Amino acid sequence: GLLSVGFFTSFLVADKVTVITKHSQDRQYLWQSTGDDTFTVQEDAEGPPIIRGTQVILHLKPDCREFLNPARLDDVIRLHSCVIEYPVHLFVPAGVRTFGLEEMER
């Protein structure tokens, strides 16, 4: 599906991916993989709590540091977020940018 394709393409730029997720009425979980054939899933009782939602953390490869530039991320997200049903929030020092179908229609 789209999630698999989009998610596993993250390993094009990341050595490791960490996903922290929580449903509002469930425990918080942590998923990690280095892109090989293995991954771990465990309850995340030690990390900072989130109320609900999902955080995706990319541990960038050394040659992909250009994606630390908020302007570069802004361009990539703007280009590709039109196919995502839910908004994408980019947290940067100046505030939060939100991308989604509504933003693309403006």
C-alpha cells in the first residue's frame, strides 16, 4: 500500500527510523528499524509522553544532511504532500508549517 511505499522510502535518506505512536485511549509505543529485515516494537514508557498521534523520526545518513534545511524540507513536503489525506506538520524554530490537501488548493 501507499504507507509501505512511503514509509520504506524513508530509508533512502535515513540509517534508522523511529516511530512513536499513541492512540488517545491506549499506551504509547515505539517502533524502530534500520531498514534491514528486522524491527522492534515495544511499549514506550520512558520517552516523553504524547497525548495522541504519531511522530516519525529519521536518523539521517551523513550524505543527506541537506534535509536538515527547513527550506529544503518545505519544498519536498509541498511537492509530495498533495497525495496524503492527513495534514503534515513541519516543526521549525520559527513555528509550525502545515501541509495537506487544503494547503495545496490555495
